[in-house]
Amino acid sequence: PRHADHWRGWHVGRSSQWFEDALSCHETTASALLGQVFRRPARQLLLCGDSTLALAILRELSRRAWERQELAQAAARGSALNGHAASNGAGPDRQHPAAPLPLQRVLLLDRRAEDLRREYLATSPAPLVEALGEVTTKPSAWQDELLALLDRMPAADAAGTTVVVADAYSERGVHEVGRVARLHPDIPVFLLTSDGAGTTGA
């Protein structure tokens, strides 16, 4: 995503006959993953691992939050400009502004979580970062911390929590995520289960 985003900016408007774009497998994976995550109103996301995919997920989250914010503002401006329509008997406005992203908190779990956060802040446009809001870090190995963190979580917080493990594929990671999912069956847990060499797996 770092290079794809730079490439887009470098090539935009260079041709009047073609629209050029760069496609990153990490960006498309992040987009598809978040489509799954937001099928349920997740208020808190625990993002585990320091990887290019983790960075892409943060950038996609901030883009979605910004888009919803802009849609809501545009709808509010439109309603203000056309406010006379309801008073003229046109009926209630049927268009509803986009709801804000339900996510209230993103917690990064990894020994290098602070470096991941730093790169995300340095490479993302300020309006997108502001739209997403608070991204906090817990610099420790997620395999050692995730289960205990979920065990200590109040039931109300756990009900709105989703876990995404965007670390490199490893047997230890699969083992630990399996344990977390088994002991906390009501919390959605997503894990990268392919190293990208094949076409199977989630």
C-alpha cells in the first residue's frame, strides 16, 4: 500500500486517454476483510501483528471513516439548502446521511505496534487520520497478550470487539488464535491463513 499510493499520486492526470491505477493485494484484502468485520457493528478492533496488511487495514479503516464523514456532511448541507421542500408539502426527506463508522477504538497489539502506528500517521493524509480517531498501541507480543486482554474485558466491551490477526502466517499464530476463538466464541476472530503462495485459504 505504501508504494501503490505513491504510484497513484505520481501518475494521476498524466494521460487524457487512460486512467491508470495501482492495485495492491494488501489493499484488496483489507477492503474485503473490513467488509466482513462491519457486517456486525464492531465498536473496538484489536489489530494484532506488524505487517504490510496491518498498515493497509489501518489505511482502509481511515478511508472508510472519512468517506462516511464526508457523506454525512454533504447530506447535511443538502438538507439545509433544500429545507424549504418539506415546508412546501414535499414530504419528509427520504435520504438519510451515512451513519458514522461504528468503530470507536483501534488497539494495535505487537512488539512494534508503536512503529506501525507511526508509519500509519506519517503516510496517511491528515483528514483521514482525524476521521478514524484514536489508534492506541500495546507494545507486546500479541500471542502472549491477546487472551489475557479478552479475559479481563467487561462483557459489554467484549460484545462490540472484533479481533484481526494480520501477522505473518505461523503455526504458533494459528494455535493461539484457535485457543482465543474457542474460549471467546462470541468475539469474531479473523486470521490470515495463507502465506500468499497459493490460491486456497482465507
